[in-house]
Amino acid sequence: MKQFNFHEAKSVKEAVKAASKNSAFLSGGQTLIPSMKLRLSSFSDVINVKNIKDLQGIKVSGKSVKIGAATKHAEVASSKDVKKAIPALAALAGGIGDMQVRNKGTLGGSIANNDPSACYPSACIALNAVIHTSNRKIDAEKFFKGMFETALKKDELVTAVEFTIPEKSAYIKIPNPASRYALVGVFLAKYKKETICAVTGAQPVVFRSKEIEKALNNNFDPNSLNDLNLKSNEMNADIHASAEYRASLVVTAAQKAVINCK
Amino acid sequence: MASMIGSKVERKEDKKFLTGKGRYTADINLHNQLHAVFIRSPHARAKIKGIDTSKAKKAAGVVDVLTGKDMQDDKIGGLIAGWKIVSKDGTDMKCPAHPPLATDSVNYVGDHIALVVAETLQEAKDAADLVKVDYKVLKAVASTAEAMNSDVIHEGIEKNLCFDWELGDKAKTDEAFSSAEKVVEMDILNNRLVPNAMEPRASIGDYNSSSEELTLYTTSQNPHLSRLVMSAFNAVHPEHKFRVIAPDVGGGFGSKIYPYSEDVIMAWAAKRLQRPVKWVCERTESFLSDCHGRDHITKCSVALKNDGTVTGLKVDTIANLGGYASLFATVTPTYLYGPLVLGLYNIPTAYCNVKAVYTNTAPVDAYRGAGRPEATYLIERIMDKAAKELGMDRAEFRKKNFIKQFPHQQCLVHNIDSGDYDAHFDKALNLADYSGFEKRKAESAAKGKLRGIGFSTYIEACGIAPSAAVMSLGAGVGLWESAEIRFNPTGNISVFTGTHSHGQSHDTTFAQIVADKLGVPMENIELVHGDTDKGPFGMGTYGSRSLAVGGTAIAKACDKIVEKGKAVAANMLEAKADEIEFKDGEFIVPNTNKKKTIGEIAFACYLPGTYGEIKSPLPEGMEPGLKETAFYDPVNFSFPAGSHICEVEVDPTTGETKVDTYTCVDDFGNLINPMIVEGQIHGGLAQGIGQALYENAYYDETGQLVTASYMDYCMPRADNFPEFRIDYTCTPATSNPLGVKGCGEAGAIASPPAVMNAVVDAIGTEVTMPATAEKVWKALKEKSKSAKKAA
Ligand SMILES: Cc1cc2nc3c(=O)[nH]c(=O)nc-3n(C[C@H](O)[C@H](O)[C@H](O)COP(=O)(O)OP(=O)(O)OC[C@H]3O[C@@H](n4cnc5c(N)ncnc54)[C@H](O)[C@@H]3O)c2cc1C
């Protein structure tokens, strides 16, 4: 790790003020710290945001669940309110990494990082989330731009994420056996009028599978996906899964999601 | 007193390890210590045109930047391969020079180029970025299969071939095949593994310029041998002024049996710079630079009669040695492998050919089981295939070919002293409910899952020692073990062993032996190991040898103590020495109330006052003190064996394999502590199942290690395993008086074929290790494609 100045931000304002071209916000540190330790990244200033009051807490209103950016995965996983409103979201958080990671890692850090195999981005897309930042609100569809790339500006802080409550939903993760991130993750949300199928892990950035959505809008049944062959040319390929295998797993995960939809 | 041997005594070492009080090399910090980081090659194969250290040398906190040239100037020798293998044409194996720091070429990613030494680790790392190495990058040889047809890596070593070795009677075996009623052939791939000890390697050199003594703290399974090699071959420092300490060591699995470049370099650097120098390996550095394991490609075939009798075996293996020949690299794919390809079957003739090749990958050396897992894997896989092709039940086919009488001289090397293979196989079949398998298979099918069952009936040669045997097979030195029992005047005992415990629980097991032998409570017995200045010279821990060889040395030293104690007791009790009985820590004159405790004897031995009326407790002429040393060199290896049965369930939609049940019945001879044995089995199974389903060290064609972190190298986790069903049978070893055979490697040796046979049984088609979900999914797809074509 290279040397840096450390800032303990007490408010959103303070955090934004301390930010510069060569700074980083620190939340759970589960991604940032290892990459600094491995000298893959270094910053002149590190601004700790996880103790900022405005970034905490889970609020459920009639239509949505709003979760502060510094909320830890373990808190989302064990929240009675989340479990009741969107059980799939609690289950998703409970399936991230291991206990240590869940007790440190945060929602804001996860979506700001936008790892192609992270779980939360799929929930954001399927649950029509609105990302609240230090100066605006961004629709999830416009937030996740590309691999590790978001709509955030350098000095822009995620403050909360507001998820719409669907009729039913499910998240199925087929883990990468080594890292246990999502090799493929499918978040399925069923609304009165439509079903949204958001897929993570399979492409450089989270996406909606229109083919799956079409089939399920027609008939919300796992068998309606039986003959579906997704195109593999846009899928990620690496030592853990070929594009063809990933394409097949997306369908398999979607079928399991239909069965598990609650 | 209840016998300690055979009881599940809680581990003495648990308290410190479970409360974070283990003291590992990285925990040690010496006054005035410097920190070192390595410049390592990012290329698999390159010539070094120049190393510019000038900027780094001027950086803040930097004390020196050392290169291979500096080592040459100080006449430090290279690393060695310790076991000479002779090729079938009578020529000696060919080993390249292996300088600790490269001088003109690098031969794998992670190869050592320079050492930056600074006041702090931070400064050393910052300065390391300033070292400029000018490389001429060459085309890497990364493939085991292609190594012999690729560019020559080391000048003068044609075809990259270290040796072309053979074992067995070729003519007789050819004859068995030409008269066979059936021949079954198989291609076998044994995947490459990274040992992944929980504690990464580390070493600290410390030179005392006053006494001219050099101390090296290091993560070694074998401190005495490390010192010997570093003194005799690397010329780091004379042995009598060189102390090697291996404190708590967090696992080795073979990867810490021998001194590495880093050890030689820390010892040398400390002496050169006259300050302690510390290096602690980081995890990715460990992936790149620890010696790896396995990496074989094999073609094998069995000759059969139609009734299922195996009449011959042929094995043709290419073994990858990596960039250089590491210390035990040459014996692992030869004498630890070839003799074992027969398994526990009565096969009248066999021929085994091994070609060991160099590639631009990390050196490959012994890894838990070393040679024996590779042998077991091929014989157990091909036995399964042969049974299926003959249309025989796989269990019946195995039993038909088991060795039934002991001792049994195998057609290759080993003379197996004891065993009862039907006994453990029958017990395992029962425990695994083999007869209920079809029902379980149908239940799985109803859930859309594919169930398979796999057997592995195995044997291993352990207790690695017999000097005469190993030297006749090419070892550079004999192998035996030492022990010293030192009674202290107050009656407690220090036990010195030349073995080393790094997860094997010697502190407990060895104390149990001493407690039983001498009738002294466990808490009064302390095991001392891992310090060349404390105990006698010894040979370290590997090859499931510590108990069979080291434990026996301890038992023998105990016997000598008792013998001396009897003479002293007889003198004190005015009886004859041969009358005295020793039981539960007391020397007794039978049929009298005269007795002395062993504590009283120890006290008397150390404080034998004699003056006037006071008579010395020691017989006339006897030396005072109560301390005995024993060296034990057994007459033969020991041969643990057993039967493992695995049942898997495969999800055809994802290809994922779940190990549903795992049963093992092992014959380790007598057990000293069944709980510790169970722990050893668990660990071995985790590694073996890991090899079968998850682990793979993967180099791409340019020689980059793609799986150099836990993000990509898949380690098995606890939730990958079922509750293991474990049981034993016992035929005591006859090669040592404790009747023990060794248990440290069995799990890793037996389990890969058990799992793979189960997977192949479930999916009905071949797949190579590791049987990852994608590979299984693809194999099933191929199978249904070709079935459709055929229809
Ligand atoms: C072993 C392991 C396993 C894991 N497994 C999974 C998994 O299965 N699924 C999964 O989804 N994730 C997984 N993760 C990732 C983990 O869930 C964290 O969410 C993730 O590492 C980032 O969150 P963090 O709070 O730790 O962020 P940090 O590491 O603190 O920050 C990450 C990035 O986000 C930026 N940032 C942080 N907070 C904000 C903010 N409020 N506004 C703007 N930018 C911000 C930082 O500057 C940095 O660039 C795993 C991580 C580990 C170490």
C-alpha cells in the first residue's frame, strides 16, 4: 500500500468537499483496501464515508424500500422489513461473500464499484431502483454504464438506493466456484404488468434479458424457457465459464428463479 | 494407569493455535531487522540482458539491492536435486544450474532476479518499482505434452528431458499383453496443484558477527536437512555455526520440505549486510513461487483374462518438473510413483516408463502423497474402466485381483508385510450401503439428478526411511530418524525429535507414546522440535514417516531409559536388575513392597550424592544423568491401505457435482490417537476431493499462471463436503515395533479416483480432473449429441 491522507467524513457535504481527482471514498473497504494493498491502485486521499449518518438505515414505505449507501450486506440480509417487503433482496445480500465480507461490505460500495459479477446491480435493475447521490437521483438503467463504470462523477457520493417493491421476486446466483461471486446471477421481479429479468455476471455489465422477459410475460412458468437458447456471442468467457456455458446458465438460473419466486 | 496409546487425547497444541498464540516466522521480529522484497520475473522465459539497480539503491531507506552477480562473487552455490535418477540408457539425469538469484536467464514467472533490502517493507516495495530489468523475452514452453517437441530451455538438455526412466520387465510385460484375452487402455491426466499452505513461506536471516553464528528462521518441514543442504551445497555457512529454526509452521504438504532460494538468500544477505533480513511471502507470490504438485500425462493399459484376472500393466508417463529440478522433484515421479502403480492388486508383471520434462513453469515437487496419488489415480481409474468393459461388477473385479497373502513380494519393488484388503473393502461396502445404491440412484433420477458411485481401494508406501532401500533407489542420503529423551532432575521430560510438526499434532501423539512407555503424565512431557541447535540431527516430516520412523525412535529411547532405570532401581533397592519390573512409572521388586518411581530414579540419576555413610544410588561405574538417544532405521516401508467409496449427485442442468456421501475404511495399523488420525483423514480428503473437482493450476500458452489468486484458483470449502463416514481395520505393521503405518497422506491419495469414478459412473462418459461444472456439462452435451447422431 502506498501512503495517503485519511479523512473521516462526518457529513455528505464534508465527504464531497474532501474529494478530488486523486481521492477515493472508503466504505466497507472490501474492494478498495485489497486493491490498494496489492498496489493496483493508490490515492492521495482516502475519505471514509461509512460513518456518515445520512448514509445509514433502511426505510420501507408503501411502494419502495430505501436503503442507505453505508448499510452493510449483513444488515440488509437480516432486516425484518426487507425480508417482508422484498425477500429476494434480503436473500441476495445474505448470499454475498462470507460472513466477514457481509459484516463490512456495503450497498453503496458495491454499486459504485459495479463489478461485472457483483450481485446488487441485478437487483437495482430488476427492482427499478433509483440511486440517490450527493446531488441528484439516477435511474438504475442509466447508472450502470460498463465494466466497473457508472454514471457517478469523481466527487459524487451514493447516499441511498430506493428499490420498488414487486409482487414477487427471486434471485438465483450460480457462483463462480473459486471466488463465489456470480458466475451468473439472475434477479427476477414480477410486477402486475410485466416481469423484469436482470442478469449479472454474464456480460461486462448487468443487462435485462428481453428474450426471457418475453417468454415469461407470455407464460410465467419455468417450462416456457425450455427451448430458449440465448446468443452466446455477447457473453463473458474466462477460465471459469465459456460464453456458451454462461448463456445456458442464464436460462437455468431464470428457470430456478421462476420456481423460487416469492 | 489407563493406556494413552489408542485414546482420543485432546491436542496439546490446540490451546495456543485456537487462541491465536501460535508463533510463526512472520511473527518474529528481530532488533535492527531489515525487510526484503524480491524482484521476480514477469516472463516465463527470458534472457536477462541487464539489471539496473542504481535508482533503487538511492531510494529512501534502501540498504542494498542484491543480484545473482553478488551471490556469484560470494561463491554461493545453486539449488540441487537430491535424488539421482538414471535413464534407461544408463545416463544420469540432466539438471540445469539453479542459481538462487538468476544470473542470465529466467525460466518461470516468479523466478528470482534481485532482492531489495530496506529499513521498512514499504520502502523496499517502493524501491522495487525502480529496479529496471532488460529482458529478451523468449517463447515459453508451457505445455507438459509438448515439452519434448519444443525449444530447448536449458542449453545441453535435449528435448527438455531430465530423464527417461523405466521400471519393470518390459519383455515379460509385452508378452503378457500379446497373450491377453482383453486389453483396456486409458489416457490419464493428473492436474497440477498449488499446495496452498495456510501460512505462506517466510524466512529471517540473523548473523551474529561476534560469535560468527548464523541463524535462519524459516517455514520448514525439515530444518536439519535444510541446514545440511545450505551448508554443503549452497556454502552459506558451516553447519556447526549455522542454526536453522522452524518455529510454528502453518502447513506444508510437502512444499516446505526443502530449502528454497529465499532461504539461501536470507541467510546469505544477513551475513553480507550484517543485519537481520526478513522476507514474508505474499499470497500471489506464493502461488507463483512455491513448488507445485502433480502434473502428469499418462497412457496406461491393462492386460486381462476374460474371467477378470489382471495379467499385466503398462504405464507411460510424462511428468512435468517445471523450470528446474527441485530437491525431491526427481524421486517423486519415479520411486515414489512407479512401484505403486500396481495398487494393492496381485499383478504378475508390469512396466513403467517415466519421462520427466522441463517447462517454463514453477518447479514441481512432492505434494501430499507425492507420486502415490498419481499412481493410485491411474490404477484405480483403469481398474474401473476394465471392470465396466468386462461387464463385471467393479467391486467384485477389484476383490478378484486383491493380494490375499502376506508378506507379498510385488513384481516391481515392494515387499508388503501385512494387510487384509477384503476386510476393509467389505467393511466399507457395508458402511456405504452399496447394495442400496440402485434405489438411491432411482431417487436421484426422480429429482432430475444423476447419481454415481466410485471406489478407490488403495495402498501406499509410507514411513519413508529404510536407508538401504532408498539408497539402492538413488537417494543421496539414507533416511532414518532420531530421538532423545531427556529427563530433567525434577522428573519431567523433554523429548527431542528430528521430525517436525506443522499440523500433524506430534506434541500430542508423541507425548502419548512417552506417557505410556514411561508412566509419566502427559502434562509433564514436552516435545521439542524444529531447532537444529536443540535436538539431534533428523530427517523431518513428509511421506507419512514421522510416527512410523520418528515415533519408533522415541519408543526405543524410552526403552533405553527404562533399562538404565532398572539398573539404578536395583542398586537402590538392593535387588538384581533383571528382577526389577517396570510398570506405570514404577520400578518394582516383585513380591515385595520395594519400589521406586521413575521420578525418584531421575532425581537420583542427576543428584547422586555419595559421602561417608551415604551410598551412591548409581551402580558403580555408571554415568550420572538420565538421557538417552536412539536412531531408528526401519527394515522396510510401511504399507497403509484402505477402501474409499464416494457417491456423487450431478445436476445435469449446470453440470455441478455434489459429493453426497464419502466413506472410508483405512488400515493404518495401530492407531495412537484416533481423533488426530481422523483429522488427518479429513484434511487429506479435502485436498483429494479438491483435486478431483475444483483445483487446477493453469498456465496459458505464454507461461502466465492464470490461477494466481483465490479469485481464480478454486480451493474447496467446508460446504463442499458431506459428513465423512470413517472407520478402520487393523493389521499391524511388522516393520516397526509400534505396528503403525502412517495416515498423513491417505486421504489425498485415495480420494481423487473415488470421486472421479463416481462422477464418470454418474454421467456415463469420461471427464478429466478437475471435473468442474462446465466440463461435466459439456461432457453430457457431447454425449447426448453423439447419442442423437447414433440414433
Ligand atoms: C471475499 C469476497 C467475496 C465477495 N463476494 C461477493 C459476492 O458474492 N457478490 C457481490 O456482489 N459482491 C461480493 N464481494 C464484494 C463485496 O460485497 C463489497 O460489496 C464490495 O467489495 C464493495 O463494497 P464496499 O462497501 O466494501 O466498498 P469499498 O471497497 O469501500 O469501495 C468500493 C468502491 O466504491 C467506491 N465507493 C464506496 N462507497 C461509495 C459511495 N457511497 N459512493 C460512491 N462511491 C463509493 C470506493 O471509492 C471504491 O471505488 C465480495 C468481496 C470479497 C472480499
